[in-house]
Amino acid sequence: ASLEGPLPSPERLRGMVVLKGRRPLGAAADDVAVYDSDDDESLLTGTGSVMTGANTMSTVKASSVDIKIAPQLARQTLFHGTMFKKWEDSMANPRHHMHSFSESKVRSLCRSRQSRSWIVYNQTHMSRTYPAGKRVDSSNYNPMLAWATGCQMVALNFQTSDAALRINDGRFRENGNCGYILKPSHLMVKDRDIDPAPVQMTIKVLTGSCLPKPKGKNKGECIDPYVLVTLFDVNANEAKEICTTYRTGTVPENGFFPIWNTDRDKFKFQVENPTCAILQLTVYDSDVGKDDFIASACIPISCLRQGYRCVRLYDANNTRSGAFDFATLLIRIKMRAKQAEI
């Protein structure tokens, strides 16, 4: 397939593995080996030697830790990782050229009012974001800001089950976990800014059903469940990641059919970006010291429907099996567009 023109559609890529690397610049892939790095933002410094097709050595500038890439592998890559300088240069690059940004770079670009340029770039090119290297504990960053700017590949540490990974699971469950979801339409408009209209949302937690013990254990005391209702929202223009959390009351010793359904269990939210925002419902067991995680569910705001809704809960690994087969919450949802101020 040719590297010229638009990128292949997801339909054309079904059943394929897409590789990202570094294609040689100014030479054919048969002629020269190249270097690759996980961080496309870093400047290439120092020198290194590469093997040419004639088995002779050439000296090129390379990163301090060089990895030689075989020409045969370079020919198999679709995406060529390039260093970001400015958006004008990036837009002029071929469509198969892409950037990788660390989480700190994502925030700094948005804080410097470059989110709109990034959105336009992501309409024709690919961007990948990844956790900062300082996360030695394999923790995760909030993926909302990267999604709001249209980044296609938002990499997370899948070995760590935390709120960010549960958000990611909820995001892609809306399309049956097939691996793809469509971008919101406002992220595909080129000639003008179109921000999604804010929404006022009310969530009332009514009851639970068949809530298991921590980690699905069969034995132990009855749980004292409560629910954290959290809205993960974002304003990309202002580089704001918005997290609003409310807590229901605690129902003592009742995991089978806890009932909340009071005014204290009704919460109001203002959703700034309903096309990207996600609602998270997390059940905890109130305990002495640290409360135990029971189950959770993450739902994109764009997928919510008004009325009484039964929400299926998932364990810490985002699965439903064993003791979690029938764990649910019953909630009531009210949503309306925010009235414009006069």
C-alpha cells in the first residue's frame, strides 16, 4: 500500500497489526538502518554509526541510547515517529508521520493555547500520548485531556488497575470493546471552533443489588456500602481536567439490597464537555482504616439516557464474573442543556 494520501480507514486495517517506528529520511528503506526511541519529543544528540546496505559504516547524529532498526523492519512500519517543533511544520508532513507526547507535554501544549492547532492536526495525522517516565510505580495519568484534543492513541499502564484505567475501559465499552470509537463531530470541524454545549445533570443513587464482598470473597462480615459518584470532565481550551466527586450515605451491613434514595444521595453536575466527559460510579465498603474497593462502572456522558437506569458493576479488573455477575446499581438520571446567560 502507498504511504501517500489519507491514512487507511479502520475498516481497511481490520485483522492487521500496525507498526510505528522510524523510517529513514532521504533514503530508501533498503539502503540504511534507522534509530527508534519511545520519546519523539527529545532532541537527537551525540553521534552513532549505522550499517548501510554495502556493509559500510556511516556516522549520523543519534540519541544517547541508540537502537539499530533493520531495514526489513523499517519497511514494515506504517507510522514514522517524528520530533515535534511547531504545528505548521507538522501539518506539512506526510500523513503517515506522527508525534508522541508525554503526559506533561500534553498539559503544556494545552496551557499555551495550542489545543485548537492540535485538534486540527489530529484530523489528518496521528498522535500518541504516554505516561511520564517518573511513574516508576506504573501509575496512570488522566486521559481526558488527550481525548479532548483528538489524540487517537492514549497509552496507559495496563498493569495497574486504577481510576484512569477504569475510565479507559468505560470509554471503549461504548462500542462493544472492538478497539475503535468514533471521534465526536466537533473535533472534525476544520474552519471554525465548535464547542459542545454544556449540560446540567442530576444523578440520584437509589438502590444496589447483589454487591459482593471485597475482591469477591465468599466469607467475611457483611459490607457497609456507599457510592462515590464522580464526573471526569475536561476543558481543553483552558487545559483544565475537572474531577467532581460526591458521596452517598453508608448503608450498614447490607450488600444484598442496600437502599439510599434520599435527598443526600442526589447530586448535581455541570458537564462542560459532554462529548468527552465520563461518569464513574464506585462502590466502597466502609471499614476501619482504609475502605475497601468493591466494584465500579464508567459510562460516557454521551451514552447516558434519562430516567431510571440499572448500571452493571465491574470488579477491579473491569470484568463481570463469579460474585460480580449480578452486581448492579439503580440510579435516576436527569439531563438538560444549560441555559445561556443573558
